[in-house]
Amino acid sequence: MTKRPHFDNTLDLFTMVDKSNGHRSDPDQEVQRGSSQERKPSRRSATAEIVAGLDIGTNKIAVIIAELDPRQNFQVIGVGVAPSEGLRRGVVVNLEKTVVSIQKALREAELMAGREIDAVYVGIAGDHIRSINSRGVVAVSGPDREITPDDVRRVIDAAKAISLPIDREIIHVIPQEYIVDGQGGIKNPIGFSGVRLEAEVHIVTGAVTSAQNIYRCVQRAGLKVKGLVLEPLASSYAVLGEDEKEIGVGLIDFGGGTTDIALFFEGSIRHTAVIGLGGRNVTNDIAQGLRTPVEQAEKIKLKYGCALERKEDGNEMIEVLGVGGRPSTMVPRSYLTAIIQPRVEEILTLAKREIQRSDYADFLSAGIVLTGGGAMLDGIVELAEQIFDMPVKLGIPHGFGGLVGLARSPIHATGIGLIHYGMRFRQEDMHEEPEDDSALFESILNWMKRLVKDLF
Ligand SMILES: Nc1ncnc2c1ncn2[C@@H]1O[C@H](COP(=O)(O)OP(=O)(O)OP(=O)(O)O)[C@@H](O)[C@H]1O
Ligand SMILES: [Mg+2]
């Protein structure tokens, strides 16, 4: 039975993976951890439904396991984090190391949750990601000119018929709005009468090899991929409110290897981009500027790092371990800030340029929301406000219960967002497409009844 189309504007039915096999075909079927069929269910495998997110970041790999409750909320029951060593700028460059990290994070999350998982929603980023807006047009097919799910499917197919180089694939096709006989702004056109149906969609593409490598790593770690989700899109589910998306908001995920951007206006995603710079560049600058090992530079950044010079830091001195056995030195904290600030300014200025290129710079009334580990750098919100000249706030994941203390961090915006995303798909899955015309008519009638009830 075919799946019912996803009519939510942030929905993405076309990249959805059939849960019967759980993943796209991949030549590399080797699974070190053992296939999910072989693995025994744990004692805690109760009736509650589980959704899991896997955030394969440049700095850390995080697995988040959540249990859905009957009211369609979720409780985070497991969080596992492992250092990531197999990625560069958001792209897998070492399969073995990435698999080991996924397995570590998975084990930790499963132990905490007391449940085993066999499938995950996985984030994808990297500077190979590109996005465009596209439009499709079809004639409404039915004799009574009433728009059906099939018309919607056809118009989306028409909108995504773009010419793509052989080495790129479509990751998301996200409907923004539908236009029926010239009347725009329609989020769900089913049941409308019309002759001409148009769809505006946002298409995200990525390098085929990058996506395949993610599939390989996840499969080798013994998991199935339920869906591949653009990381800033996932993060947006965790930190943005519908009201912010309506009046216009920009999400910037300042990660370890990439800085991801997603812009929303009138409730829909309008622009996405990935910049290949992040917190690792800040750390490397510190290592070079202070002549200290990278691990030491990272520690110094986390403890003393600041993106904006403050008068009160002027006289404070910090100890810096020398490289290659050289003696430690004491340097003013303001010197550290003078290393960090230009790099963070550069990254945020590139993000600003990307926003300006998008045509939506003047439509971000709710300002900017910062997520990712880099967003936790002291002073970055103030610096970002100066650069973007609009309100900026830290994006803390919301909308869940359970292990709130562990997961309510900008670092877990992508992981928590993947669960939100998975939960939406799961809900859509429950509505199977009606098999015959009478069932279809009944479903449209019910939908219209619900719509009327919502409106009045
Ligand atoms: N408290 C903090 N202050 C400053 N920087 C921080 C802090 N905590 C984490 N970071 C930085 O955040 C970065 C990691 O962020 P995050 O975990 O979001 O990246 P990632 O998801 O692994 O990478 P990416 O999304 O780029 O592939 C690192 O560079 C780390 O140094
Ligand atoms: Mg990330």
C-alpha cells in the first residue's frame, strides 16, 4: 500500500524510507554488530513506541532514544555521546572510525534507555549540500476538478523534475505552498476545486557519495536508516516555534566542522546552506596562536573562550601548556579573545552573506536562533547581534520530557530535532492512503470536517 502524501509544509514524503526494509539498497551489507533481526529484544522492550535520532557530527556522535507517549509527546530515555574522529567538515572521511564512534554512542544510549534500537533517523550536513526553490504545474485530473492526493503527488513530481548532475541526489523536497488557479498561500490543497495546480517546493541536494557513506556507517553499526534529514532542518524542529517560522526566522547551527543555515518565512523553509567552517577552526586558531596542542587549545576554549572582548577580562592571566614538552606560559585572557573573535566574526559574516544572497534577509522579523556547540561560546550571542543587526537568541531544544537535563542543550538540537522529525513521519504513516474511491471521498470529507471545526 502506498503512503499517504505528507501535506504538512515541512513534510518530506519523498525521501521517506520504506520501513519494510528500512534503508536504501547499498552494496555494502556487512554488519559488524549483527543484523537487527539477530539481536535479541531487551527486557525493557515494552509496548511504548520508540524513535531514535543519530547525529553524526564532526565533533561528536550522539544517539538519542525517545519513547512516545499516547498524547504524541516524547520522553527522552537514552542519550549517548562519543567523540567523532572520522569526519571532516561534516562529511565522513573514515568509515571505520565513524562506525566505532556510532557504536560507542549507541551502546551508551541503549544502556541508559534499557532498550535496544534497530533503526534511526540520521542527520546529514557538509558543504556539498545545495538547495534551490522550484515550481511545478499540473492540470487537475478528476472529472469534477476536485484536487486529490494524486494531483498533489503529480505536482510535487513536476516540481522536483530538475536536472541534476549524476553525482548528486535529492535529499529533501519540501512543499512550501500550493497555488490553485492563481490563488497562492495554500498549505493543503486537497478538496479544493480548480483546474490548475501549482506547487512551490524547496529542494535540498547532496553528493551521492556522502549520503552513501552515511548509510554504510549506520548499517555497519547494526542499524537501519529510517530517514536522512538535513541537520539544520532537524534542528529547526527542536528549537523554533511555529510563530517564529511564520514571521520569519533564521536558524544557524554553529557546529564543530560546519555552520548550517536554515531560513523560514510564512511557516515554510525558504533557504538552506552549509558553510564548511565551525568550532574546530576556532580551536585550531587557538592551538596555533598560543603554540599549544589542539586538545589543550580545546580545553582552554571551553574554559576561558569568549567571542567578545570584555573590560573585566583585561588583567586575567591563563596558563597555557607548551607543545612538545616546552614549558607552560602565562598569557592574558584578552589575547585568547583576540584569537577567537576574528574567526567567529568571519564565520558569522559568511552566514550573513549567505542570508543576504537568499532574498529573505529582510523577512526575518524573529531574528536569528543559534544552536550547536559553538553557540555555547561565551559572548557569541552579543557578537552575532552586532553582525546581523537583529535579535539573536540561543536555541534550546524543547517539547519533550524525560532526561531533560541531559538533552536540553544547543549541542543536542539536531538529535532532538531528528526525534521530532521521526515522530511527524510516524504520525503520517498511521494514515494510510485510502484504497478505493469511496474511502478516499470519506477521508476528504473527514479532512474537510476537521478543517471546518478548526476554523470555527
Ligand atoms: N561551552 C562551549 N564553549 C565554546 N565552544 C563549545 C562549547 N561546547 C562545545 N563547543 C564547541 O562546539 C563544537 C561542537 O559542536 P557540535 O557538537 O554542535 O558539533 P558537531 O555536531 O559534532 O559538528 P558538525 O555539526 O559541524 O558536524 C566544538 O568546536 C566545540 O569546541
Ligand atoms: Mg552538528
